[in-house]
Amino acid sequence: MTDTAAWSEGRRLFDAGAFWDAHEALEPAWLDADGTERNFLAGVILLAAALHKARAMGSPRGGRRNYAKALRQLATVPDSFAGVDVRELEAQVHRSLRDPTVEATIPVLETTS
């Protein structure tokens, strides 16, 4: 990840349930990124937007639409990227959109030394 400060802040906000703020924190990094990193950040931003739409704005349909857009971006990203289990992230957000009591966080892969 080229902009680790933006990623760290965006991840922290996402994990805290501040989905709009996570979206805003990640957007500058997304604008500067390219290739797989750009697709990854776009996907995470859209996942945050999906949760924001569904929860804060009370629009489950809007949440599902942003989720579908996120999946299109993340389809080009490897299963693990930037230390994140991308497929588990997709699944967590999907569960959270179906059941608002389920919290979504960005699952970090454990590193082996």
C-alpha cells in the first residue's frame, strides 16, 4: 500500500463503524493509486459506502447496489491483498447488510515469521 497513513486511518474508521469517515479517509489514496491497489481501495470504499447507505441512511437497496459495485472492483484483486483477507471482507459486509446486528471489520491476515 503506497499511502499507509490513509489506509491505517481508513481501516481504523471502518472497524469502528464510521463508514462514511472511512470512505472519506481512503478516497485521496484511491485517487493516487493505480492497478490492483486502485481496484482494492475502490472496493473497500464502496463496501464502506454500502454499509453507510444501509445503516445510516436506512437504504438497504442502496447498500446492496454499492455492495454489487464493490464486488466488481474486488473481482480483480487477489484473495489476499495488503494483508487483508479480501474474500472474508466481502463475506463480512454481506452478512452485515443482511443482519444489522452483525459488525463488519476489515479482516487482517496473520503473518507467520
